[in-house]
Amino acid sequence: MALDIHVRALLDLMAAAGRPKTWQLTPAEAREGLLALANVADAQGVPIGRVENAELPGPGGPLRFRSYTPVSADATRLPGLVYFHGGGFVIGDLDTHDGMCRMLANASGCRLISIDYRLAPEHPFPAAVEDAFAATGWVGEHAADLGIDPSRLGVAGDSAGANLAAVVAQLATRAGRPKLALQVLLCPRTDAAADTKSLRDFAEGYLLEAAAMQWFADHYGARDPHDPRVSPMRADSVAGLPPAHIHTAAYDPLRDEGKAYADRLAGAGVAVEYTCHPGMIHHFYALAGAIPYARTAIEQVGAAIKRALA
């Protein structure tokens, strides 16, 4: 399928604006740029049952989080979803993914907990991994206080956040806690050592570009791309992991490694649902204000989560 017409229009508009590329900016400037994009292209004013901002103890100090209760909540204890935003481990925060998190909470019926993990280069690898694992453990331990059913707890994320969700699922399985019922990986980075066809085909012109990926990697500071905390695809074993919903985009450089991870999990006996969204680019879920299909996709993702955590 050809590139979606709304995606094409957004890419053309961004190109015409003549803004510097991500790798030409400082991290602070790139963070401002992503927030500006979210303010224009993310879904705005999405109704939600309740939003609460709070903190939890992290390895390097308090971590902010934002709790979303769906509009349709009709129970004291809901399924829970710990969410990690994307942004190459360098950019992104609770606000850049607020609209997306609201939609996903409503669509899934989950109490969604979005984690503001530490970013590189101020806090290089493995700070984000440590924060993500600690936050997930804390949510599991305090599930009752958060209004979450601990037997129906999952992790989710997009892009770098999906990488963190996949890594947390592996760490939790090995540690035996917290018990996770699901992992939801949206356009995940699963193999930093990969050289795939999609990386080559979509290296330029499709929002996430090869030069930006290198810029993110340089700032993240993970020296060994074969470390499974960097590349979950490189883990010695993926047997026994929680069921996985893995979503990729047809015009995303990360498409092929997402599919490869889905195949590896399935080959190890993990229950996997895999979807490649036609005509879409990386990060499209968080651009629902400009790309109508993003809303449809989030509804589909949420419906699958609702079934899995019923």
C-alpha cells in the first residue's frame, strides 16, 4: 500500500517548514521540537475519566508519573498498563504523549500509568532501563492503592519506550516479579545491531531517519548493541515471556526488527499478535491530530489489550 495521504501531507508540511533535523539540534532543542510537534499533531482535548500526577521512588530519585483512568471505568480495580513514551531515550515526556495515552486508556479500559523515566545524555544507559524496571515493580507492589488488579498488569510503550517495555518483560520474567500478563510493543526498537531492509529503505524522508537514530544512540551511550538490555532480540532466551502484541508501521525503519522479534517470540512458544499498519510511519500513534488512521489503530490496539486482560 502507498504512503497514507495524511502521512504524506504531514511529511511535506514538515519538509516545507525547513526546520533543522533532530541530529542538528541539542537535546534540549530536540525536546522542545517534539513537544511543539505534539502540540500541533497529537490528539487534543481527549476526554478521560481522571488524570492524576504523582511520583514514585526511582533508583536515581523520585520519578514523575501520570495516571489515566478511562472514561468508561466501572470497577474499583481495573487492568493496569505501565507505559513508556518514545523519543530515542533522549526526548519525550509525559506531555508529548498525553493525547495518545488518553486514547489508549479509553480504548483498552486500563488504568494507564505513564512513566517519566530519566533521559540521556544527562542520564545515559542503563538509567532508563533501571527506572522502567523499578517503576513497573513499584506499580505491581502498589497495585491495590492505584486501583489496579495485579493479576492483569501489562507493560507497553512506543519506539524507545517499546524497547523498555520489552526489556522490562524479560527482566521481570527472569526475576519472577512483577508478574506481567501482557507486553504491548508499538514500533519497537528491538535490535540495535540489526541491518535490515527497512532500515535501508526508509533511512531518509519518513520522520525517523538513520542520522537521527545514530544521534539518539550516541547520546544514549549504550556501548554494546548485543547487550539484551539494549537489544532484547539478543537475549539468550525469550521463552516464558508474557504474551506480546507487537505493532509495526509499513514505512518505519524499525519495521523489520519488530517483525523479527515477533517471530522469535512465537518460535519460543510465546503467544504473539502481530500487526503491520499499512501506509504508516514511525511515531504515527502520537500524531492522531494529523493522521486520522492513528485513532483507528489505537482503537484496535486498545481492543486487543481489553480482550487480553479481561
